Amino acid sequence: MRTAVILLLVALISCSCDSKKESDKTPVKEVGKGDSSAAVKQGTSKNPYAPVDVSPMDMSYYPADYPILKMTDASIAPPLARIIYSRPHLQGRNLFHDILKYGELWRLGANEATELDLYTDVTIQGKKINAGRYVLYCIPEKEKWTIVLNSNIDSWGLHPDTAKDIARFMVPAQQSSNSIEFFTLIFQQSTTGADLVMAWDHVEVKLPIVF
């Protein structure tokens, strides 16, 4: 009888402790894909080496994904072109009210000057452009953009020294049904070479390049 009472007391104490442990736990919310209210808590510590840029640098090759192709096929021909640029994004802003203005120079990106690398001589709108590195910028208008090649490479931002302009090309600006959050520069294959596509918000511009 005495043994049974002792066992009963031990069982009651154990249950009480387990209940206390459960009540001390912080509830964990299970996050599903459709839970738009869930957010990842950001770290508060700063990067001591370099701050994280909100306009990340990107790179596009022609042919597309050339470095990956090179790793799988060592005999592949050298690339024809490459564009290096930083990608600003809308963040709820309107492209031609809050960010850009018609008739004003724009670096076609953010941070360092946007750079076009041509690995071979090309023709653009009937004009021969030698292989080399060029800064790329534009003058946007509602229905057309002027695209400029400039020799002031390895520069920050845009320093419009027209004495260093190599060539200027006027191309149409089109309204697209797509809404592009991040500014995008990419090569698209064409029947004569590739189009350098510039897209942001609902605007799309193409610079045809003949290889």
C-alpha cells in the first residue's frame, strides 16, 4: 500500500514538471508558402568588409551562359560580347516620374559605369565598331532612346565627356505588357547576331548588333 502511494506521488510530480516545461516553450509559427505575413528576421550586425548594395552587379554574355558552356565544352569558341552593370529596382516608384527623366543622360544601371565588352568587331546600324571595352549610356525619350558608346572605361557613375564618345545610335522605345522590377540588360539572338535588350518597368529597348 505504501509503495503504491509513493509511485502515485512520483507520477503526479512528473506530470507537473512536464506541463511546466511545455508552458515555458515559445510558440513556433509554421510558415507556409502562402503565408504573406511571415518575414525573415534580418541580422543586426554590420558587414565589416563591405556593405551590401541594393543594386547588385550582374553580367550577361552572348552566347548566354558562356562560362557554364565553357566548363562543359572546352572546345567552345570565345564569347562575342558581354555586358556588366548594376541593377537598380523600382521599389514602388514610377520609372519616368521618380527615377528617370526624358532627355537626361542615364548610365543604364547604377554605381559603376555600365560596360559593354566586344570580343570581336561588330556592326551596329551600318557602323563598324572595333572589338574592345566601352562605357554604355543613353538619353531616353518617350518613343526613342539614344544609345552611346564611350571610351571612359573603369569609371564610377556617368561622366559625359562627349569627346570620348565612340558612336551614337537611335533606337525605338516600346511599351511592354511585362512589368520588370529590376533593370535588365540581356542579349537575345537575332537572325543577324544579337539584340542587346534594355528593359525596366514597362519599357523595352533593343540595340541590334551584327556579328
